[in-house]
Amino acid sequence: MKSPALKTFLAGAAFGIGVTVLFLYAQKPHCFVTSLETIAEMGRSRRAKEEKNKFLRKRLKAMGFSDKEINENL
């Protein structure tokens, strides 16, 4: 059970973070959008790499390589 002081603190912290983000966005919206696009691109490239490794793992497994050999090379 949370104390009322903790709830108030968490609400104030969330409000402060929200106001800060809105303030930064209002001053330089292109900077905020660029950073979000960068984060999204990093996520896409990570997922693409995972899919590539998954595909290669299946191919190497079908060729007869052991899990140990696959892990050493991927």
C-alpha cells in the first residue's frame, strides 16, 4: 500500500517530466522529432538484425551444424 506522500511525489514527478517534454518540444520541435526518429531507426535495425540471425540459424541448422558451432559463428 502506497502512502499519500509517495502518490503525491510520483504525480508531481510525472507532471514535471511531462511539462519539461512539452516545453522542449515547443522550443525545438524538429530536434524532438529527430531524436524520436533516431530511436525508431535503432529499433528497426535491431529487429532486422535479429531476423537475419534467426534466418541464418535455421539455414545453418538445416546444413547440419551443431548449436555450439552456430553460436560460435553468429
